[in-house]
Amino acid sequence: MNTVIDIQRLLPAWKTLQEVAPVSHIESESDYEQITTLLNTLLDVVRDDASHPLYSLVSVVGDLIEAYEIDHEPMALRLSA
């Protein structure tokens, strides 16, 4: 797929999204709490409707949370798995 990305349009769209929803790499417990709240809010609206326009955002936010949880899972839990 040869998608040309228009950076001049992408930058303001990304800034606008971040003003509305904290979608970014999770750096702290505070970030984690904020993005978990976002996911729960999205799930209240989207539920399990794969045709909902925000369904892919639920997936992206869930992936960010999962990556953070894997990186920050206590070692004792990793060893027992």
C-alpha cells in the first residue's frame, strides 16, 4: 500500500485528537489512569459494535494499555506465568 501522508494535514489533526483524547504512549501511572478512563468511556459507547466509527480507536487504545501493562507487570507475576 503506497499511502501518501500529508504531514501538513496530519499535524493539526493529531493535535486536535490529543486535545480531545489522551492517545499517546503511556509514560506514567497518571497517563495509564487517564487512558484507561478513555478506554472505559469508549467501551460504554462502542460496546462490541465492530461497525461503530470509533471501534478502531478502542483497539488502538487497548493496544497502548496492553503494552504498558506488559512492560510494567510485576516480575513475580511474570515468573509465575
